[in-house]
Amino acid sequence: MKERIVVKIGSQILSRKDGMLDLTRMSALVDQIAELHKNNVEVILVSSGAVASGKSEIKVKAKLDTISARQLYSSIGQVKLINRYYDLFHQQGIICGQILVTKEDFATRRHYLNQRNCMSVMLDNKVIPIVNENDAISVNELMFTDNDELSGLVAAMMGAKKLIILSNIDGIYSDNPNNPGAYIFREIDAKKDDIENCIQSSKSATGRGGMTTKYNVARKAAEEGIEVIIANGRRDNILVDLIKGKDVVSTRFKPSGKGANSIKKWIAHSEDFTKGEIHINKCAAEVLLSDKAVSLLPVGVTKISGNFEADDIVRIIDEKGKQVGIGRTSYSSEKAKETIGKNNKKAIVHYDYLYIEK
């Protein structure tokens, strides 16, 4: 059985201080991925770096607004980035392919399955998928927070056993790594350990995200049964050492023993596409948050908000206004309102299409 992993490489790893691509580091990482590939590990690469690559290629005559600059630099830089990857993998006798996605591609089940099929066909034919956000058109409120978020979506979609997020520091620290007394969290149990207050919210100069995003992505992926490791991409042989199980300084998120099925994984990452809210009473919330496999029945519903159709994604909100889950509804909003508080009605959100945030 082949091991399938997702590797995310941040723009701060691939860029030098002058904004040019760090070809030495890029080549070293490709060498490691090639070694894993030749040892029967299926690797999906989620790579940043397009915008940074494009900035070094063109001098604009007038100052651009943020959106226009992003479109221009990414459209130029993506060509440069994928060409570099193609040449480096080709030298290893490996074929790579490019997949550019937007967040909206994950909004419907059909698009989700189309993407999954594309990557599956590539892997079946020993082609390494290189995934990046299509920055040239992802310029609205539905942009990914950054490629950390995208890597979590891809890992869940493709049933990866491991997600390795390469950053420019060794992992998650108790404080700013430069402060005396700061220590690294070597292992985190997402269900038990609450370390959000320790995380530094600063972002890199070339990327959009930060350690807060990495933590949130890692926590959700671990809850879905995926082992997540945040490590320093500038360490020599980092990927090979991690896969071989060597004791590398890094932060590991312990995967949940009970992984979610593919539909639940899709729903778990569909929060940005919700069309309405289902408000529930205290009793319903307690049952949903228990270890029982239960559906959300109309008898526990107190209010319906928003306009939605059957099969749309909705938020599930408790009496205190806290979101307890996300699900695909069996009713339209109008039909749902007619069943509020009633017994002996079919589930408003069936267990198979329900993701509870515990």
C-alpha cells in the first residue's frame, strides 16, 4: 500500500530576500520529493511562490492597487514557477503537472469530485500534482486564507495520511522564538491541548498567512485523522527525515483515531459556502456533541435563518449563538420552517452529511 502525503511549501521558503526564487532551496526540496516518489510515496505538492516570482520579473510604470498587482505578478510568476519545477523534476526522470484552483472549486460536490479525480489520475500515472491557488482570478472574499488552508483541503480531499507544512521556523512555539524561555510544542493533541493564546499572529513578507492559520488548518486536519507536521523547510533533508521517522525538531499534530469519510471532509471545509443557519435548543446541542452517531431532527430546531434549498450547506447554531457544526440540509428553508419543533419528521440534517466541531 502506497503512502500518500501532501507537502506544502511556503513562499518564504522559495524566495530570497531580494524576491527572486531561491533555486538552491527549490532544487533541494525537489530532490527530496523525487527520493520519496521513487520509494513508493505518493506526493502532492502545494506550492506558493507565484506572486513573489512575478515581482522580480517586471517593473511597473505606475503604482498598482493590491488586486491588480496580485493578478499581474501571479500570472507572470506562475509560468516561471512551474517551468522551474518541470525542469527540476524532469532531471530526476519524473513528470509533474499543474493544477490551479479557486476556493469556489470546493463549493459544490461535483467540482470537488472533479478535482479529486484529476489528482487521482495523475497519481495513478506517477505524475506529481503541483497545486496552487489561481491568484490571477481569486481576488474576492472567497480567496483562501493562504496555501496552508488549500493544503488542508487537498489533504482531506485526497485521503492523505500525512500533511507536512514547511515554514521558515521549526514549528509552533510557546512564545516568540526569539524570546528567552520560548520552547517548541513537539506534539499537540487537537482535542485536548488549547494553545491558541501562545501563537504569534505575525505574517511573512511574501505570504498571506501566519502561524495562526497553520494551527487552525493543522487542528482541523488532525481531527479528520490526518497527521500534520509543521517543520522548517530550510533544514537539510527535512522531508526524507520526517518520512523515515527521524527525531526532527518540529511540531506534530496527533491524528484522531477516527477519521471522517469523504463527504464529511468536504462538508467540514465548506464553511464559507453556507447559505443559512439552523438554530437548535440545548438538548439537541448536547446530543450532537456527544459521542453518539445522531442526525439533527426538527424537534430540536428553534429557528431557521437565511434562504436555502435542499442539499445546501448550513451552519448549526446553539442557544448561545455558537456554531457547533456544519451540514447539508435535507429541506429548503421554507420546508424547514414548517417542521420546527415537530416529532416524527425526517432528519433536517442526516448524520452522514453532518460535521460536528468538537
